[in-house]
Amino acid sequence: MEIKISNLSSVPIYQQVATQIKSNILNGSLKNNDQLPSIRSLAKELEVGIITVKKSYEVLLQEDLIYSKGAVGYFVNDIDLDTVLTIKKEEYLDELKSIIDKAINDGLNIEDIKDIVDKVLEEKSNDKS
């Protein structure tokens, strides 16, 4: 599992790690019951603190994407397609809200934003034809 972190990003490192592990779970690269690297080994590999990796794993535990087996380690939870779709929809909703906020801050109004969304959806619809 390859994880890339950026110290220049405004996103905290623990969140970058959690997001990339989450993506690997949701896209099927990490499967049910796959064992994740130990906190200590991942921290060493990424050259970050143990607390950073522990916090990443705690985020994934709270989202029920992984589970812990005491002293054995952390493992990928069994998640079904409906759960994956629900998680992805929430992520897209958050991203879309952020983009809309940025557009409003840049001076666009709601009608401008609707026009842009309609144009993109129309293009996508035409691509499928």
C-alpha cells in the first residue's frame, strides 16, 4: 500500500493518511480482513509520528472501515456496496459544497452555478450517447 503525504497541504497529515487508506478500501485494493501495517511500521515508513498514524486509524475505526484485534493489529472491515456508495455520496456532497462555496466567494450567484452544473451534466449525458 502506497501512501503519499504532503507537508505543504492544508489537510492534516493524519487525515491525508486516513483518506488514502479509505480510498484503497473503497476501490477494492484493500479487501475484507486484509491486515494494515502496524502503527509503528507505518509511522516509520511515512516518517511521521506514531500518534499521527494512530489518529488516522482512529478515524477509520470511527467510520467502521477497519477493526482492531487487540495486540494483533488493524484489519479491513467487510463493507458492502451500499455502504461504499453511501460513503462516496457523502464525500461528493462535501466536495460539491466546498466548490459551491468557492464559486459564491468568487462572485458567482446560484443561477450561474446551476448553469455550470447543467452544462457539465449535459456534456456527460452527450458523452454516453
